[in-house]
Amino acid sequence: MRPKKPSRKPVRREAKDGRRSRKAMRLVSNAATLALAIPLAWLAAGAAPHGFAPEKTYAGVVTKVVDGDTLYLEGVDTRIRLWGLDAPELGERGGNAAKRTLREIAHGERLRCKEIDIDRYQRIVGQCFLAGGEDVAALMIESGRATEYVRYSGGYYSAVKFASNR
């Protein structure tokens, strides 16, 4: 048979005359301080309001094309994977042609890339634009050397193409 646990008395938050105890006042004060301090620290760290992170962009000249959907920008140590683009890998049929096409479009050109995500290989996944505003992934899709990666783009390039054909 189990021994009974001693019953706990409820903690009193008010004095007998209706006023709050010092302990209760400290709890309220600490809670209010935390409620103000957390959002302020979050904003001071560079986060934007409403849960959105500030948009990161990278700009530079393309120094190396890795394959049909990955490249390096001058001054950015991390590879950039083009968002919404699916190009054949180098060992696959069409892989060398896709790399050659991306090199023709972007190598030596100044790009502006908007970070969308970081993938499992720690690459920046970004939507990249030439100086004239052309989307590099859209140009690759138009060339026929790569296709839209609808799983990630959600049909973005198909919608853009449909809208421009009207």
C-alpha cells in the first residue's frame, strides 16, 4: 500500500486585506519585464517584426559554374543553388549541356541573388537575376536544358510563362 502524499496548500497571492503580497507583485513585475524584453532583444538582433526574417541578398560576379543549377558568386564563399530549377547532374545525360548553358548565361555576369532557403547541403538556395532583371532560372528553363522544380517553386515559372503568353 502506498503512503499518501501530503496535500499542498494553495499559494496565497493576496494578503488578507485584498492587497497583493510582495511575492505576487514581484511575479507580475518579472512577467511584464520579460514580455517587453524578449521582443526588444529579438528586434535588436536584426529580426523583422511579425515573424519574418529580413531578406538576405547577395550580389557579385559569377566566378564558377558548378553544374546546371549551382554557381559561385565573387565574395560569397557558399555555393548558390538556383531556386525552382532542376537541371540534370553532370554524370547524367544532358548534364554537361546544362552546365555549358548556365555558363553562357551567367559566367562573368553580375548577379543579384535573393536567398530563399539553405538546403541540406548548406548551399544558399536563391532566386538570381542578371543586371537587366532577367531571372537566370527562367532563362535556363526557356533554353530547354533544365526544367522547373515544381516541388519547390510551386509552379512559379509556369505561371510566369503563362502570364507572358497572354
